[in-house]
Amino acid sequence: MPDHVVTIRPFTHDDAHAVLELNNINVPELNALDLPEVLRLAAMAEAALVAEVALADNDGVVLPEFAGFCWVIGPRQPYASLNYGWFSRQYDEFVYLDRIAVHSTYRRLGIGRSFYSAIVDLFVESRPVLLCEVNVRPRNESSLRFHHSIGFREVGQQETDGGTKTVSLLELALTDR
């Protein structure tokens, strides 16, 4: 991959179709969505972020391309996610990383770390923990390694999707930063 610049910016309505496509390419790591649900979840999120990668073409023209997205949801939201529900019963104050996806073309460029850095910067003063889950059945080994490498620790596990999946429920303390 040639030289690149990663930019994390707020989600806009214009991103909805790209987010939908990337989300649904990443099933079963993410649950499938339709366009109305993409827009509903983005509106519910305390932080709905998009990653763009700017690459220079042969003429030196910089072309930003959609590379990924993430949504972070705060407490007390009308969100029927089983995992969000588990965290809501355990924590009063938190932010929950509902979903994150990076296009396969742009993996290993630091986009995931850029998302997490932006999330920590946004919430380090206002929330005690960042929460998320990663599949352990089917096992998402690269995501588990990544989350542990940036300081997440497991606080529980639960079965989802009628017992066909098991997730590791993870916590990253924000108050210790």
C-alpha cells in the first residue's frame, strides 16, 4: 500500500450505503443490518465515526476513500441488543462500542487503533469504561488479540443468536488514562 493518511471523522447520512455494505460483508462478526437500521443506530450513537484513507494516485492527487466505521452507544438507550443489555445490567455509566468494521483492503493500516484512540479521546473525561464484545464462537482470533493488546480485559461471556455464538464481554478502563 502506498503512503496513506487515515482520517477519523463523524458519520454523515452520505456514508449510510457504504456503512451498510461494509457491515453486511462482515457477517457473522457483525449482525446484518438494513438501511433504516443503519440510520437508526447511527442517530442513537453518542459517537458515529467513519475512517477514510487518503491515497495519492500516480499524479499525486489525493483520493480519500471510505475505509471503515464504528458506533459507540451510551447508557439508557432503547437498544435491544443482547450484549448491550448485559452491559446495561452490570454498569451504570459506560460507552459501548456496538460495532466496528474496517474494509479488508485497508486492514493493517492502523485504522482500528485510530478508532479506539478517537473514542478514548472523546470519552476519557466523561465515562469510566469502554465496553465491547468479540466472538469466541466462532472464534475471531485477530480481534481478540487486538483488543487484549490495547488493554481490554474480559468481564464475562454469554451465548447469543440462539446459542450458535459465544461472545467475550470486554472492558477498557477509561479513568486510568
